[in-house]
Amino acid sequence: PLISESSRGGQAALVSVGIGMNFITRRAELAVGEVRRVVRDADLPDGLRASVTGSAGFGHDYVQATRRSHDRSLWVTLVAVVGILLVVYRAPVASMIPLGAISIAAFVVMRLLNIGLFEAGIAQRTFVVVLIYGAGIDYSLLLISRYREFLDSGAPSPVAIAAAQDATAGAILASAGTDAAGLFMLAFADFSISSTTGPTVAMGLVIALVSVVTLVPALIGIIGPRMFWPGKGMGQVGRRRLWPAVARAVTARPGLVMFVALVALAVPAGWGATQEWVYD
């Protein structure tokens, strides 16, 4: 950082302090914080004012602002997830099971990042948290919905949870595997924030997957059907006509459905390929 000293007479001096590390890191933030403490506590003559600037000074402010953004993103994510789960299940316990399991997974991931097992800055941690909750809750919703279907068909709770795991394992593993593989590919990106973020987020996704296929079924098995109290008629929207019609269309002409989906996705993909990179 640069320590700028100026007096009322209009004179100024710059004192350069070198920091042998990336200017947007936790270590640089601590170093700049110590420099600012020294400047703040210095017994300066009357009329003399000192400030810290330079790339490391900017990095210090950037990290702090990003940390505040991360905290806000976490709370917004939690509020959104709780609201969605309550709307879907209308049962507090059923809502808390996936939320609690994914929160434990997020805690584990944050501890791994704190001990430096994976390289990630404050900004990357926001991506990790948001994706863990998004994907983890999505997988949990699929598992719990199938569990409820097997319960409604008359299966006892232990049989229903085992059948639900068997019925959803392929879809959940395929989804998580596809996402993780795509994120790991970012390791080959030239832009450093992408090359470090991709594998880190993929690691978080894998930990969320482990939580969904182990902790969530265990909690469901312990609590059983009581988890749905007092919700009534969950999953009934579109169950009689809409979703059966969609299922019949997809299974009758899977090739045509895939072709139409690829054409629809090719439009934004082609448009995105022509965009110019802007880092504003």
C-alpha cells in the first residue's frame, strides 16, 4: 500500500510499503489493516493527515465489501429457501429436514475453505453457498416427493424411503455429476477467478450430494410420516392431467423432444457466444 501524507502547505509524501502477496487475499487484508492501525494510532503533527491507498488498499476495501455481500446473499438464500419449502410442503418439519441437512453441508464446506483445503476468495464462497443450497434443496425435493408417493401407495415408511432412494438415485447422481464435471472444466479457464471458483464450487456440490443421499434419508427414516404434519394434499397441482400428459409426450417421442429442446437452447447459446466480455 501507499501511505500518503499531506500538510496544510500543500506538500505531500508517499511512502511505499510492499506486500509480497496477491492484493485481494485474506493475508493482504490483514496486512493493510495493520498498516491502517499504525497510521491511525500515529502521533502526527497538527495539520498532517495520513491515508492508505494503492492496490492493496483497494483490495482491503474490496474484500470487506465482498464479505458484506456474502453475508447478505447467505441470509437472502436462507429466507428464499425456507419460503419455498414452506409453500411446497406446508409442513414445518418437512421443510426443516432438507434445510438442516444442506446447512450442515454448507458448514462443512466453509470449514474446509477456512483451513485452506481449496483455494477460494470471499466472492467464490458466495457462489459456493448459493449453489449448495440451490442444488441440495432441489435433490432433496425430488427424494422427499418420491417418498411421499410411496407412502400414499400404502408402503410402510422404511420401505417407502428405501424405494424413494432407489427411484431417485440415478437422477440425482446424474444431475450432480453433470454439474460437477462442468464446474471442474473451469479449472482450464484463463481467467483466474473462474479457474479457482469452478473446482471449489464442484467440491461443495459433491459434499451437498453426500448430505442428500445420507443425512436426508436418515432424518426421514427417523421422523417418518410425521414430518408432513399438518400438510394436506401436497403435490396435487397438475397431477391428474398436466404431468401425465408431459410424461406421455416425452416417452412417446423422446427423440423429437430432445431435438426441440436442443434447438431452443441453441438460440441463447449462439447469442451468448457473440457477446463481448465486460468486467464492469
